[in-house]
Amino acid sequence: MFHRCKSVSEVKELFSKISKQLLPNENGENDLVELLIDSRNIALNEIRKEHEFDFAIEDISRNDKRTRILVEIANFAKQNDFFDMGFPVSVYRHLKKNGYITAKQFNALVKIYNKFSMEKERSLQEKKLDETYNSVELKDD
């Protein structure tokens, strides 16, 4: 039911609408409400994961979990020799020295992250295509 929701506000709106229709049993319990709450929480977690590296409008402190983007980019760079780590390294040094990343730096990292995510997806698709092609026996006419 929440799978079509694209934002936190949509999830909350749908939850409110459905929960108003559910009445508790004579013991004051309602298994459907509990199930609805579990479904809502799962949907909210998925949306938050999906938007974990959305663009920032404020500086990102050293303790913010979004700084993990530097680790994600570094891991990609280790597996791909062509990847230039110049900018991410300079952002890391800024974070280490000043205790924060500017919103502008973070947003540039998000663009890099999104680009290599597409590269990884394209690479996986090509690999699947190659495997499919190699598994098909070519017949001579």
C-alpha cells in the first residue's frame, strides 16, 4: 500500500487516511493497525535510504552520517583505476581540518556519486548481457 509513496509526507498522509478507518477490537487491540504501523515504518526507511545523499542546503558536520559519501566514492575509486580522486581528497582534507563540508562541496560529491552509481549500473547490465550472449550457442546455417 505504501509502495507508491515517493515522499515522507505521502506516507504520513496515507497512514493517517487508512488508520482512521481501522477500529480496535473489544480488547482495545488492533492487529491491522500494528501491521499498518510496521508497513509505514518500512516505507519511511526505504524513502530515507533512497534520499540519503540528496543535495544539502547547509554545511555538513564531521559527525553527520552523510559524510559516508566520501567512503562510498573511495571504494568505487579503488575498483576503477580511471577514477580521479583529486576533488574528493581535497574535500576530505577540508573536513579533517575544519570539521565540516560546505553544502557546495557536498552537492558536488553527490553529483559524482550519482554519476558513478549510473556507471556501476551500466557495467552490471553489460556484464549480464555478455553472460547471456556467451551462454547462447551460435548455430551455423
